[in-house]
Amino acid sequence: MLRRLYILFSFIIFSSTAALAANPFDGGWQLEAESSTIGFLSVKKGTIAEYSEFATFSGVITPEGQAEIVVALDSVDTKVDLRNVRMRFLFFETFKHKDARVTAVIPPAQIADLAQLHRKTIDLSVTLSLHGVDANVTAPITLTLLDDNTVNVSTVQPIILSLADFDLLEGLSKLEEAASVTITPVGIVSLDLTYKRAGSGGAAPVVAQVQTGGAAALETTGTFSREECVGRFEILSQSRSLNFPANKAIVTEDAKGFLDVLSDVVNRCPDLKIEVGGHTDAWGKADWNQELSRQRAVAVASYLIDKGANPARLIAIGYGETAPLVDNDTAANRAKNRRIEFKVLN
């Protein structure tokens, strides 16, 4: 009797192992976000390292070994509320680029022996889509088979990304200005991912749609406090993301994504009166710059009113060229002076 049971158990284990070896991705694998982490280190002032994570992401590996991960950039978690807001609006510009995507192909034959080894390291070529840029990165990763239906995928060492490769240097500069620090222009990324087998014989798993915008952000729900409102309006002013056609006060399609985010903040600060201030550089006649800045402030306020803001709470003012942030001596400085600022008045 014992011999028969031993033979039966051996057959079950052999069959399971053989099936896994034949196709380690049989049925596909679904990323378990609650037991996974995606994070990055940033280094400021040359020596101070800060670790941040993303709270919302989804991923799969198909039976063919095609892997995809989608990360909601709005879910960045630095453990500090206003630092999260800076990362979202100044650095990642999530009103334009809502998510990051990682895609790769893991050839099943490359890890067909995972069932016997239980742990294997491979060099994986992945495509990272971030901030409107696609870049190829090769990194060593370790796959650890925890049981027949659970596998862990983790980076062997942090992946170092050049921010210049993803057109993020301007956002980095805005972060440095806002926080008055210097930041090393690299991102040091690590992943620790747990996948569960989706099942055998059914439809291949698909990446779940992730929430973006305020729904993904780790922040106060409902009405913001005065401190939270003031901080957000300062940061949104520093983004300099409201660009107008030359000599015009038309809200462009590109600007609407930013204004939609701004309208959410305005509507969640219901008791505060807010100044919408228009500013120009010093080129052109002062009288025209004054009027143009006023028209642009009015255009922004009108858009926010159309999105539900109380007109009595918005004060549109044009300052023209009278309140520059910096000298108007270079093209870069003049661009900084052409801006819309938001200020809490009461």
C-alpha cells in the first residue's frame, strides 16, 4: 500500500514538473500587485538617497512568454504628500504621460529547466516606455519558482536609468528649483514581483487597466486643507506647463490636460479665493504684454469655471512684464517668465 502511494505521488510530482518544463508559462501568469514592489532611488545633494515606490500597477506574462507591466505614475509614493505632488506635476508630468510601460519577451526555452533548478538568473532585454520615450534596457533578473503556481521575478541589481534618455532633465530642473536641492540625473530602479499562474486551458491573461490621475494618487480624499491647497497651487505654478501660441490667449489642446488636473484642485479647495496671474517676458511693448497677460489669465479662469469652479473665487489679473522670476537675458529665462501663477488670497 505504501509503495503504491509512493508511486502515485511520484507520478503526480513528475507530471507536474514535466508539464512546467514543457512550457513554464502554461496558462499565463498574473502579477500580484499586493505582494510586489516597484521602486526607485533618487540621490540629492550628492549623498542623500531617498527611496520611493509606486502603489498602483498591473502585469502579466502570457503563455508565449510575452511580459508587460503598466505603472500608474500618479501613484508615486515618496511618503511625503507635497513631494508626491512635485513628482507628479513637475517631474513625471502625469497630466501628459499617465503611465509607464515595461514590455519584454522571455523565451520559454530559456527557463525550461526552472522546475528543476527552482531559481535561475537570465539577462533580459526590456523596452521601457516612459515620458513619451521608448528605450531598450538589458538587465539581469532572477526567477524563483516558489511552487508550481507562484514565481518571483526580481532584479539582481538596481537598474540605472539616465534621465536624459527619457527627456526628463527639464522636469528634474523644476524639481531642483522647487526643493532648492541638486539631484543626480539618474533613476535607480528595482523590482520585486510575484506572479500567480492564471490557469490552464483558458484565455490568456491581460494587463488590467490601472487607475490614473487623482484616483491613483496617494493623497487626501475630498476637500484639501488650506496647507494642502497652498502647497499644490505653488507647485502647479512652478510647472510652467501652460503654454500659449505666440501673441494669443487661446487654451491649446496640450494645455487642457494640465487645466483638468488644476480644476480638480480648485474644486477641492472650495473655501479659498484664488488669483490667476498672467506674466510675460520683456519682449514687445509693455502695454501689449500687460493686456496679453490679462487675456491669458482670463482664458485660464474661464476654462476652470467651465469645469465647475465658482466664478466668485477666481480673480484673473495680468501683470505683463512687471514681475519677472529671473532676468530676461536668455531664451531659457524668458521662457520661465512667460507663465501663469496661482495664489491663494484668503
